[in-house]
Amino acid sequence: MAKDVLSQSEIESIISALGTGDLLPKQQDNKTRHDKKMNLYDFKRPNKFSKEQIRTLKNIHENFARMLTNFLTAYLRMPATVKLESISQVTYEEFIYSLPLPTLVTIFRLSDTNGSAILETNSFFTYPIIDILFGGEGKLIKKTRELTEIELSVMRRVNEKILNNLSYAWEDIAHISPQIDSLDTNPQFSQLLVSNEAVALISFSARIAGNDGYINLCLPYITLEPILTQLSSQNWYARQSKTEWDATRALLTLEKKIKVTEIELTAVLGRTTISVSEFLNFEEGDIILLDSQIDKPVDLCLEGKTKFRINLGTVGTKMAGVITEIINEEEGRE
């Protein structure tokens, strides 16, 4: 019983240790350890996309940016550049309230089974395209305004072609066939999802006719959910390797077929002009005068088109020709 009672010196030692922090109560020590293991989680902004899925989306849409660069340059007949800027996970509400007013919001179905998504193109991207297609140089308007019905119709066709390129960019991962549902100039009227729904926001910068604009692609989690398992780096690179091998095999097959294809080569010794009556009176032994000299090169035609000039001769018992000149396309055109 006496052993359970602390002496005065032991009590003073404990008080001194508590004062210097050398001794913490067991409950407080456990709390500190729990605090170190605690990770904050915001239930309003759940992280639904993994880092690997974000990386795969990055690979897909870097391809998409290159496709858009080629498409816009050819379609507008003017230099255009599109570059992927960022991929982030945000809520639908944050995306909608980050957009300027007015802007062009295109709601489209990713496919019949994958739900809807949003393509947003701001005024600095939209108005230069409209100006170019209407015969201008791609200038911006002085004061931002909403698009007219005719301008909306034009941009609908442009966005359909943009979304066609999106389907090509995705073809190594999943088959999608985007179809436009509606176009609007006020994004706050686009109540596509609940406000706290997670979306993948993919942002591009675009430069057209000296104007810098932006394109935003909003892909909701619920839209991508059926194909999320395919958004892996391993799946991406495996499909890319298969696509490259298929392309290489097709080229090898084409090369093999070309090598055994027969073509017709014709040496033109000379030309002349005669009348029909002279032609009808030709007999064996008659001499026809040509416009070429015996010691000058003659034309060698490939499938009827002049491609070379050659000097005629013989090799053994066979006739032959030495190529002395290659004729370019314009010069050889008859």
C-alpha cells in the first residue's frame, strides 16, 4: 500500500518534467500521432480522376491539339496554332462561373451511351474565324456582342468539324461519335449537371490571324465513367504501338506490291505531222522524216508522260538507253 504513494521528490520530478515538455500525457501523445496521419478531404470537391487517368487525358488531347492546328490551318487557309495548356479537376459550378460573358457554349453528346459534355470557345477564338469565313482577314470586333443566328449557324458547322477531330484523337482509347445538342452564348443557362459534380477541364490556347483565344473542353466524370478503365497509360501505349505496327505493316505490303507492278516505258524517237492522204498512201519502204537528229537525246515516257531524256544505244544484242536528264513535272507535261 505504501508503494502506491509517491514521495515528495517524485512528485516534484514529474511536475518539472511536465513543465519542460519532456513528459506528455499518454492521451495527448496518441492525439499527436493521430494528427500526423490525418489527411484533409473536401467532400464538396472529391478527387474522382486518378493521376494516371489525367496523364492519359493529357496524351489524348495533345494529339487533339495537333489535329486542330492542321485542320484550322487548312480550313481557314491561314496559319493557326492550337496548344494544350492544362488539365485540371474542378466542379461544374467552378467551370461555369469561370467563363466570360458572352461566350459560345456547345453542348454535345460524346456518344449514345456516354452522356453529354461541353465545348466552350471564347470571343477571341470565335470572331476571327467568323470574319475569315465571311471574307475578312480575321479581325476582332471592337465591342463584344452576342452572335447572330447566321453566325451561330456558321460556328455550329465549324464546331462539328472540331468535334470530328476529337473523335479521331480518342479512337485509340474508345469509339466516340460526338453529336451537337445545342449552342448558347450564356454559359449560366447551361444546367447540364449539379453544381458539385466533378469534371475534367481541358484548356487550350489558340492563335488565329494574330489573335490569342481559348478553347475549353469540359468532360464530366459521369460521362467518362463507362470508359474510365481504358484511361490508363499502359492501355494507351499498347494501342499506340499496335496502331504504329499496323501502319508499318500496311506500308510494307504497299511497298511490296509497288515493286512488282509493271509500268510501260516508251522511247519517242521523234515526231512529225502528215496529212490523212499521205498516211493512206504509205507503202513498205517509204521514209518518214522526223523532227529529231540521230545524235541527239530522245524522250522516254512513263505511262505516256515524258519523264527522262536518253541517249540510245545497245547492250549486247539488246537495245538500251542512258538517262541524261530528268524532266520535271511542268516541263514534261504535254
